[in-house]
Amino acid sequence: MGHKPRREMIAETRAKLVAAARHAFGTVGYAEASMDDFTASAGLTRGALYHHFGDKKGLLQAVIAEIDAEMLARLKIVSVRADTLWQGFVDECTAYIEMALEPEIQRIVLRDGPAVLGDPSQWPSQNECIRSMSENLQKLRDEGTIVAVDPEAAARLVSGASLHAAQWIANSENPEATSKKAVKAFNVLLQGLLRQGRSTGRPQAPAEVDKSPA
């Protein structure tokens, strides 16, 4: 059938390198991952890595970008499943924090990423996250669910809190226990955005309403 187009070959080479590096970073960690080993496992040379990504650090950025995109897609599915816009927002934020329990995300995105690439709040992927969260908070404000707060300011604070919680879990000696504590406290913080008298979006059984003593 003839040779593949050059663009397709370049895309295949990049994908092979990212897949091999992702496996290596996820299993032995960034520092221990050998460029010669994972390029050889992809049937490529170290020269190909330098050509496409500049260096090992550039490859880590590409791996994190791929994982970030997958996380974002998963979070969107979580948010659209909810009955209300508010519950979707809460569920999405909670799901992000709970992803810190997944070994690959824990090791590559939350531990090695910040150690090698610096503060995650400054990564390019955060711009899209802030923009999307700001839009959701604007809608929640417009429908009267949350208090009149600046959407971008609130988005940056919520994002910062969720990122810090995720890193706390990823670096904890007991991630499961830390996750439970973090999610509980984070949800209390989010409730502070609700206007007085607004429900959380979760339906209450009639028997549960007004049962507290006066």
C-alpha cells in the first residue's frame, strides 16, 4: 500500500514514546526511569526522544498532559450524571480529589510532576481548569444557587484547595484515610458557597425534614 504519510509517522512515534514513558514513570518513577530502556521498549532511539520532546522533562510534560486530558474527560462524565448543576460541581470536585488514590495519577501527576515541573497551579492545563470552573460558578451564581461571588476568584480558591488536598493524599502515609478526611472537609468548604436556604441538590426523604429539635 505504500508508506504512511509523514505526519502520521510522527504522531505514531510520539504516541509510542509517551506510552513507554508513561509505563516507566508509573512503575519505577521519573527519577529511576531509564531513557535508554523505555525508548528501546518502544523500538526507538534516545535521539527520537530528543527530537520530539527535547529531553526527559519534556516527555514528562507530555505524559502529564495526556493523563490530565483523560482525567478531565472522566470528570465531565461525573458532572453530567448529577441531577443538578450544583451537585455536578460538587461531585466533579470530589472525584478529582479521590483520583489522588490512583497509583499512576498519584506518582506521575501529584508527586513527580511538582518535583520536576514546579507548582502545578502554574501548569498550562490549569488555565483550562480555571476557565471551565469559572463558567460553572457563573451559571450557579446566575441561577441563584450560590452567593454573589466573583466566579474566577472562587474558581481559583476551590481549585487551589482541591489541588492541595490531592497532593496531601498522594504524599500521605495512609492515602485512603487522608482522602476520607480531605473530601469531608472540602465538602464543608463548598457548602459555604451556597445561598442560605438553598439545598445541596441531594433530595431529602420527607421523614428527614425538620426532625431536628427546635
